[in-house]
Amino acid sequence: MAFRSHRRHIGATMLPDNASTATGASAPIAHDGDDTPLALYVHWPFCVSKCPYCDFNSHVRDSVDQQRWRDALLADLAHEAALLPGRRLGSIFFGGGTPSLMPPATVAAIIDAAIQAWRPDGDIEITLEANPSSVEAARFDDIAAAGVNRVSLGLQALDDAALRFLGRAHDVGEGLAALAVAQRAFARVSFDLIYARPAQTAEAWRAELARALSFGTEHLSLYQLTIEPGTRFATEAAAGRLTIPDGDAAADLFELTRAMTADAGIPAYEVSNHARPGAESRHNLAYWRYRDYAGIGPGAHGRRHRLASVRRRKPENWLAAIDRHCHGIESEEPLAPQARAHEALLMGLRLAEGVDLARIARISGMPVAALVDEAAIDALPGLLERDGDWLRVTDAGILLLDAILPRVVRG
């Protein structure tokens, strides 16, 4: 079966699938413990409108009590900090929703609280997702002054008709103006595009991607459009009013994408993420390399001390939990060794670098033979590469990732 990538990174509603190292993807960290940098995810759940393809935990509200939300996020952060004392902090990621709608003062307060609670790395990565509207772009200088040093901009398309189809409020001109502001305001800039849209040809995508590459950003997140349950696009597809490219056409676009980005010097380091060497998203790499991360805000997930935490999803319910308990946790469950191993393998095999089976055996307490089916690996030459304890999916295999994983990873 052809691989169709999920749209985005991010640990707000699930283990990130979507979802870059301090020195680059070629230098994986080989140890674990309290000296390993922690990643902090902050979820802001509000949007101006709900995009028809989005299944993330995002909500539209007429008004938001900004002071109450700032205080609540700080309380949720303080709870996590008390559970993870003495840790180094390698990254902070503001996701959503639309976190560029947050007042810069709230962003600054959360960053200040985080670096007071933990020991920040000297080159800590602090990312904020932003919509490319002129209103939000006008805040970029203030957001940068608050401490954000990396922005991920949701351009989503470089075609006005496609933007209307995707339900985006901006047009191409406004998006590119916001990109120019972002490149002046922030040290590091990434942006997202969605491809494999209905009736999109290889020629049209080639031209759009070439234009995207011409802007010179260090990182691109390029996601194939998927029909997610519960979205307006899912309703349209079920009624026969929306059809996206089939598996073969999508695979052709995927291969074109990887070839063009590699030629431009920003190769894929994960299924849908591309970066110049050293510019990978350190925060997302913490997920994919299965490191500890704390998640605060509505619907945020976390992994710490072999526990899986989940915050309450609905904003009002999360706020009520903060009022009662000073944290928004809905559930907190220990992860069995098999579950930890399974998660680490499913996440890590998305990376171009692959996974260290010996490390996963060490953190799960299970032998390598219990983690993967060695006979299945041997039966897939050209799709998987094994070098001692390292296992990676090849460029040819990545197209079949969804089919390979169930055969190789023991459940």
C-alpha cells in the first residue's frame, strides 16, 4: 500500500506523528535519564475559525478571559515542574489551535516560568505556531521579544484557490508578507504546506514547491492532505463531494517532494519534515526519539517517568480542573514495557536516522527479539536496513511505512 503521511506534528491530541536535534538528525542521543533535555509542549486551543481538514483540539470562542488563561497555564506548568524537578529544558513548543493569538505577555510569562522551573539549555529552542494573517504578523516582534526564537508558519498553500478550499482566512499575498516579517523577526523559520489536494497535478505541485524552496527557510513541513474522521472534509468525502489523489498518485507526489527538497539541501529527516543539516526541529525530535516531554493546556499529552499523562480536552473542563486541582490532568497511567517499546519503535522508524534497538531494549527492559520480528526484517530487503543495533526504513520503504510497521514491530 502507498504511504499517506499524517498532516502535522504535534502532541496536543495524540502522540505526535507529525511533529527536529541540537546538532542535527545525524547525531542521535544514545543515553537516557534525568540529564536528557526535557521538552515542554504548551497547547493554546483557540482559533478564529475551524479549518475543514483539522481534527486537532481547536475551538472557536467569542471571547477569552486572557488573565484567567494565563494564570491557568502557569498553574498547569507549576504542577509539571514539581513532578520533574532538576531537569534540563531543551525546548518549548507553543501549539494549537492558534498560539499566535496569545498575548505576547502570556507567552513571555510561560517562558519565564519554564526557565525558572528548569535549567534551560544555552541554545534552548522556543517555537510558536502562527497563522500568516496581517494581524498576527504585527505581533511577531513582540513575540520574539518574549523569547520565542523559532516560528512555524501555517501558510498551507501558495495558491489562492487552494487556500479558499482549505478554509484559510489569508490569501497568498498576505501569507508571503507574514513570512517576510517572520524572517526578519525570528532566528529560525519554518512553514507548512499541504499537498496531494484534489485534482492537484505533479506539474502544479512541482511549481508550488519550487516557489516555496525559493524563500530560503531552513525547515519545511510538507503534509499530504488526509481525510480525518469528524472533520467537515470527512463529511464531504462521505457524501462523494470530495476526492483526494489515490495511493499511486499520492506516492508520486511524495517521491517528487523528497527529490526536490533533497536537491535544495533540505532533505527529509522525518516522513513529512525537511531541514537543512542542524536545523531540524529539536522539539519534535524529542517526540520521535522518545524522550521525556511535559504537556500543559487542554488536551495536551505528556510522557514522563514512564507515565502517560493526558489533560482534559475541552477548554472549559480543563479550566474547571485547574480551579479544583491546580492542574488539568484527566488521566495518568503507567506505561507497560511493551507499550513503551511499541511507541518508541513506531515514532523512531519515521526518522531517516532510524532507531537504536539496543536503547529501546534498555528503556523497556525487553530483549531486541521481543521488540521486532527479525525474520520479517530479513524478508524486506531494500525496504529496511539493519546495521548492528540500528534499524532504519529506506527511502523506498518509507512509501510503504504503514504496511511495514505492523509486519516488523511486535505488538
